[in-house]
Amino acid sequence: MRGRGPGVSRALRVAAALGGAVFVLWAAATLTFFGLRLIPGDPAQAVLGGPGSQASAEALAAVRAEYGFDQPIWVQYLRYLGRLVTGDLGTSYSQRQSVASIIGSQIGGTLLLAVLALALAWLLALGLAVWSTRGGRLAAAVGSGLEIVAAAVPHFWLATVLVLVFSTTLRWFPAVSTAGPAGLVLPVLTLALPLAGFLGQVMRESVLDALEAPFVLSARARGESEPGVRWRHVLRHGALPGIALSGWAFGWLISGAVVVETIFARPGLGRTLLNAVQLRDVPLVIGVVLVVAVGYVVMTLLTDVVSRIADPRLAGTGRGSGRGRTRDLAQVPAVRA
């Protein structure tokens, strides 16, 4: 029986990726919709300004009829899904603006914060992995301890310590995020350090495995220098787990932005989401959640592409990668000799 051709396999992968993306977006919208509906209180009051608005019974009835709150919950859910399918995110209850315009005005700051934190976490994780694997047992123990501590530190505690040290004591950076580059330093460090600890753990283990892999022995047998082996082969292999986790890391950074943007009084999707949840602003909450879900899906697809570029074995049908592994293994006896 003939196997599927590369074109069919590629089409199946694309279809599976698109199906998974649609499922993630649907699940995010559904869970958020019903989760907000479980919060005690009348959503009509949220539209009119909250419980303190002292709205009349007639005004509440009019709002329920206008927004469909007097309909069964499943009818409201299907109507909302129908609007989402057409790209209509609705109008914010609290700000009386379209959800799309609110998100458009806030998303830039959060994306900048997340991208800078991800890049810094990568640099710190790779640097720590390289140093701890070539500095002997002491460096390995110190590196492992730093990674564990960094990965376990909560954002709110780390942000408080950074403010006390670098803002209150040393006065190097502002405690409240400003528009300039200095206002980004402490928020980026707060997000990047815990992520660097987690990425450093997986990268260090991957680097250690690569140092004992057949392709490294083959490179040394061909006369390649030790720095060349590390930079051209070991680091490329060691970065693969970090690349695979970057999609998850991006979503984790966006969730951490809720805390960081609140502590440093920085505008962005995090603070917008927190305020919207407190006000039971259902359209705005679901809009922000969907945008974050879209970002997670896009980053996951990008990391898959980058992983295939970094590791050509993932891009082939399996036969080419098998031949490559055979060539590497064939050169191992020469190294041992």
C-alpha cells in the first residue's frame, strides 16, 4: 500500500492546525461567556454603571430587552457566537465604545512588554545553560539553583522587590511605568526572570543531552573546534525545547501582564481585562480573551515553523532524517578509535 504523499501530509497538518485554532477560540469564548454569567449579580446593572447606579426597574427592564438578557442563556450564547463569527466583538458596557477600538488602543503596550520579556528570557536562559554546562559541577549546581528559584518566584513578589531595590533605594528606574525606555525595565524584568528560570531548566538538560549525542561526536571527529561544536550544533539542539515552549510562554506572559501592568500602573490589555472583569463587562472580557487566544495560536504556529527550520528532521517525511542519523552514527566508531 502506498503511503500518503508529502502534499497530502502537508495538507492534513494544515487542516489539523486550523481545526485546533478554531477549537481553541471557541473554547476560550465559551468558557469566558459562561464563567462571567456565573458571577453573582445582574448584567443589566453592569450596563447601567454597576450596583451603585441606583437604576430604576424600568431602566433595568429596558436594558434586559435591548441586550437580550431576558432570553434563555443558550439563546444569548448562540446569538453572541453568531456575532463573533461575523467579526463583531460588540460594544463595551462600561466604556460605551466598540470592543475592537478599545483593544486596538491597548494591545500595542502589552505586545511590546511580552516580546521584550520573551527575548530577554531567551537570552538569560541560553546564557545560563551554556555557562552551567561548561563550568564544572559548581557551575551546574549554582545554575540549577538559580533556575529553580527564578521559576518559582511569583510576579507580584518579584515586582515588589525590584521596586524596593531599583526604584526606592537606588532610584535607577521609575516605580510607575513611564512612556520612555526606563519605564519598561522593571516590568520586563518582572516577566522575564521567572520565564528564564523555566526555559533555562529545559535548555540545560537539552544541552547536556546534545553534548553526548552522535552528531556532536561526528563533528569532533571531522576536526571541528570545541567553540564551533557548541555554537553550531549544541546550542541549536539545546534551543529546540525553548522554541517549542515559546507559544506557551507567550500566553503565560500575557497572563502575567495582568499583574505587572496593575502593579506598575502601565496601560495595556492586562489592566483592561482586570477592570472589565470587575465591572462584568462581558463583551470586553471576551474580546480580550479572544485576542489573547489568537496570539497564542499564532505564536504556536510560528514556533512550529521555527522548530522545523532549526531541526530539519521535523520537516521531512522521516526518511531523510533517518539517513542523516545513519551517517552520524556511522562516524561514531571513528571517534572512539
